[in-house]
Amino acid sequence: MLTPALTQEFKNIVGADNVFTDDADLMTYSYDAAVVKPVIPALVARPTDSEALGRVVALCGENGLPLTVRGAGTNLSGGTVPTSREGIVILTNGLNRILEINEADMYAVVQPGVVTAKFAAAAEAKGLFYPPDPGSQAVSTLGGNVAENAGGLRGLKYGVTSNYVMGLKFFDTKGEIVKTGSKTVKCATGYNLTGLMVGSEGTLGVFDEITLKLIPPPAHRKAMVAVFDEMIKASEAVAAIIAARIIPCTLEFMDNFTIRAVESYSHAGLPTDAAALLLIEVDGHPAMVEEDAVRVEEICRRLNATDIRVARDDAERDKVWAARRSALSALAKLKPTLVLEDATVPRSRIPEMVQAMQDIAKKFRLEIGTFGHAGDGNLHPTILTDKRNTEEWTRVEAAIEAIFDKALAMGGTLSGEHGTGIAKSCFLEKETSLATILYSRAVKAALDPKNILNPGKVIGG
Ligand SMILES: Cc1cc2nc3c(=O)[nH]c(=O)nc-3n(C[C@H](O)[C@H](O)[C@H](O)COP(=O)(O)OP(=O)(O)OC[C@H]3O[C@@H](n4cnc5c(N)ncnc54)[C@H](O)[C@@H]3O)c2cc1C
């Protein structure tokens, strides 16, 4: 339990200005972007250097204080909501330095609180490319991205965060530094602890330094918007593009409900009468880009696309992606509560999944806008509701379960990129097995015997 003496110790470590205990301040750290019950922490500590971070973790460890690390708090699974009123939140926005960008060996070392887009821009300024680009990249942190194994709009061609984490330094519950991986492109030394830590959602250790792989940027890019007046044809085009062995950098889907919300929010000139849009970007060698763009266009036209709008320059291209990135914010304006899911299916099943979302919306009499990384099989059905309407909320919960069941029946997964957190931990056994959960709990118990690291997340308990 947090005592006045312990509060003082936190102040001694990070400075009184970086410790928050007033209810008005603490309230801000009681929620994140997921729809879960808010819990106000006992104290928020904001270390600004690595040594202070380690000492804060050790202090929690010694005193059995549950701790939740918070980057930008944009996760969509309740990962940064404390599970107890005794909880300590460790804020990483003071640990925001890019420690090294190594141009010769194409890697970077960063602190966990570095904002994703700022890091990508710094890499770009050195002629390098960091592909993972969650829709939240303007605010999300690299620590949060690693802890959630975040994806993004370019995941189809370039993969997700785990594909770029070369190594980590993290604190265990005693505040000891554990080092994983290497700055080399290959590393087979010891267990693959990096693999264990990526996606661990703050439940196994606290990241202090992250080594990230960088790659050369693509020489050329072409973005286009394909307009469809039948939703099912748009989804068939997604499967057909992949089946034709074309891997665009980005292949995003937007249904009419989302198009209208985005257009009224961002005024990007999207056709509001379209049943669905595919937002596509191909990149690489200029000759290949031209060839892929032609083939993508042919496939879309064969599947009855009524229009293909190719971005003429970077400004038009940026407008398309800014509109897509605003989808969540645009939908959030429509109703008090927004539940965004990320169940993912094998890509060939996208047409079925799109149809299933419509059927679920009808069955449970709910407004569901669907958009997302269709090329990855990762749609974001987004339920608009008002949690205060308890009768409707019961239907929302049933719809969420129906979405998961549908995805699992197609050989899919509960989460393509948003993690398990609190929101999905009760569904974990549906996808895995009791043995998987017990095995995971045994790992957690061995590494965190007092269960202080983000307790209650991922595997419950
Ligand atoms: C508008 C919007 C768009 C989004 N688009 C995408 C998308 O395209 N793809 C995608 O994958 N996600 C997306 N997300 C979800 C979210 O942005 C990602 O999960 C992101 O990785 C969270 O980063 P964060 O800094 O906000 O982390 P937080 O939400 O602060 O934390 C996330 C998890 O990481 C843990 N954590 C944070 N820092 C550390 C650390 N130093 N050590 C250990 N654990 C740590 C936390 O405890 C928590 O469990 C979106 C969210 C929003 C609101």
C-alpha cells in the first residue's frame, strides 16, 4: 500500500514536480482509448532518465506496488488502465530521446517515450525508413508500440513492430537491467527474450531502451483510391489483389458509413455515395510501381470499380492517408461510446468477414462502421453506441462476441494488432487453450512473483 513515506521516496527519485497524487491529475490516468471501467491510480511517477526509471520499478517491486507503464495511452485494449486503486502509473513521456541513429548499420537506439512519427521523421532525415505506422503514430510511443506489437497501414508489405525490434534493455521487478538481442542483423545468442517481450503489454518488464531496425526507403510510391458501388466487390478486390501475388504497401478498406463520417470530419473529397473504397499504395522500384499500379487498377475495374483516382503528387497522397488516419476520430464524434475491434482473418476470407459485419450489425440492431487494414485481413468494425444505455450495451457485448466467434471460425485471431489487455483477456481461451493460458501464467509467475507488472492484463488473474 502507498504510504506517505513511499510517496516521498518516489519524489526523491524523480523530483516532486514529476509525482502526481491529486485526484484531478490522477483522473487523467484512469482510462485509455479502450472502453473499460476507469480505475484511478494511487500515484503517477514521471522519470526523466534511465536510472530513475529503474529505481521507480525497484521501489514498486520491493513494496509490492502494482505498476502500469503508460506511453501515450492510445492503446485500444485497456492496457494502461490500472486494475487497482493502489496502482502506480509510470509515465514515459520524459524518456523521449533518440539515443543513436546508425546510418552505416541501419539501426537506431531509442528511449521508450519517443513518439513514433517523430522517430520515423528523424530516420527519414537520415535517408532511412522506419515502416511501422499505427494510425496513432502522431502521438503513440515506441515503448507502447513494442509492448503492443503495433501494426499500421504499411503492415501488409513491411510487417509489424516485432519485425523491427533488434534488441531491448528492460527492467525486471528488482530494477535490474535485462539485455536482449543485439545490434547485429542476426543474433542467436541465448533464448529469444526479445520475442517474449514484444507484445507483452507491460506484464513482464519495463522497457528502458529499444534497438530498432531501419531499412532503405522505397524509391517510388503511388497512391490511389478505388471507388465501388458494391461493398462485397471491394472486399473481393482485396482478396483478388493478394491472390494475384501483388503486395501493395497499403491496402485499406472503408465502408460507406465510415466514408461519410470521414468526409464530414476531414473534407478530403471522398465520394460519399460510394458503397466502399479501397485506399491503395504501391511502392518500390519505379518500373515495378507502375506495373503493380496498372495491375491493381485492372483488378479493381474487373470487380466493377466505378472510378480509380490516382494521387497526382505528394500533397494528394498525403490527403488520402490523412483522411484514412482520421477514421477513428471521425467515427468517435458521432456517438458518446466507440468500440473498435481488430479481429483478423486470413486475407482470402475478407469478403466473408465484411458480409459478417453487416449481418452482425443487423442482427444486434447496432451502427457499425467498418474500415481498416483489409490487405492484412485486419478490419476494424467500429460499434457506435452510448454505454449509459444499458439495454443497447448488452447488445454491443453480444455483437463483440459474435465478431470474435466469426473471426475464429474462419481461422482468424482475436487481435491483429491492438493486444489483449483487459478488454480481451476473458476471450483468450476461445482462441488458444487452457494449457496455453496456464503456460503463460507460469512464465508470468516466474518473472513477476509478486504480480506487480500490469496485473490483470493479457492472462487475467
Ligand atoms: C486513433 C488511433 C489509431 C490507432 N491505430 C492503430 C494502428 O493502426 N495499429 C495499431 O497497432 N494500433 C493502433 N492504435 C492503438 C495504439 O495506438 C497502439 O496500441 C500503440 O502501440 C499504443 O502506443 P502508446 O504509446 O499509446 O501506448 P500505451 O497505450 O500508453 O501503452 C500500451 C501498452 O504498452 C505498455 N507500455 C508502454 N510503455 C511501456 C514500456 N516502456 N515498457 C513496458 N510496457 C510499456 C503499457 O503498459 C500498455 O500495456 C490506434 C489507436 C488510436 C487511438
